[in-house]
Amino acid sequence: MTSHTSDAGVDAVILDYNGVIGLQPTTDQWLRLTRTALWSEDDLPAFQRAFWNARPAYDAGQLSDLAYWATVLGHHPGARRLRELRDADTDMWTSTDNRVVEVLHHTHESGLPMLLLSNAPRHLSNVLDRHPWRRLMTHALYSARLQVCKPDPAAYQHAMNATGTADPHRILFVDDRADNCRAARRLGLCTLHYTGRPADLAAALEPPN
């Protein structure tokens, strides 16, 4: 964990989804998606490269579901295959860490406003908005709806504006990616580079004495 927080506490929190609230995909989930794409399980590393190479444009709303998967596969899937791919993809990103959700419930009860800022395609954002923990957030901002992904400064600016907090030093940004945290610090935000320890998150969100 690397924390760059203010001794005076914060007035709002901006949280990442995947790797913080959401659990990282398991190997079994990756293999399921690989099989659905009709790739050999032995080609999982190559499949993941194709998956991630096209992902930023998909997350930013620049590619439709069909265009994304056609780019990954190298050909257009049929309608049935496209649905199966989207279902398997969604399944990978919608398991939540109940320990983190418990921390967020405690923070919500304390009255500290929390906002979600996630790189996510449109279909995934629609699913996440239906999760019970979503009600803990004052706002949920997704890259596909914003048309911009972290670590682009514009993504953070949208979130900062939504908090209603004028001073960026009074906002805590939490993300599992160091590059996203570095970008946030350049804009003056306090940051917590989250490394999978809910106790670290709870400590960062605890009001100062």
C-alpha cells in the first residue's frame, strides 16, 4: 500500500471498481472466456493480449460490443456467440469483495460522500449499477459514458466536479493501479494505492481524531 493522504482528513472519496470493490478475475473465468471465443486454452496469454489491446477503446465507448469482439477475434462473431462472449466477460468483472463492501457501509454511515470512477464498457456499467453496493455511492461515473478513461486527466476532473469539493487536496482517490494514482496526484488529489488489504482502506477512510 502507498498512501498520500491529508492529515486534515478528506471531504469526499473517489473509488475505483475493479481491484478495489470488484475482485480480479480468476484463471477459471479467463479460461471460460477463452473457450467461448473458440481459442485454445493453451493460447490464453495471446488471447489476453488481444483482449487488452482493444480494451481502452471499448472502455471509452469508442467501440460497440460487436466492434470490440470482432477486433479481439479477428472476425465478426455471430449474434449468439456475441451474447455468450458478453456474458462471460461480464461474469469476470462482477464479483465483489465483501470485506471492502463492509468498509464502505461503515464509511457511508459516517456520512463521508463516496463516488465511483471506473473504466468500464457500457454494458458492464449497466450491470454494476444494479448491485446493492451502488446505493452507497452518491454518483457512479463510467468511462464509456464519459467517453474518457483513467488516467486521462479529464476522467478525474469529471469525478472531482461531481464531488462538489473545490479543493482537490480534500478528496481521496483510491485505485489498485499505480499509474492511475500518479495521475490523480498530479491533479492534487490525495491517493491510496490499494493493494488488496481492506484494513488499509478502512484506515484511510477513518475520520481523524
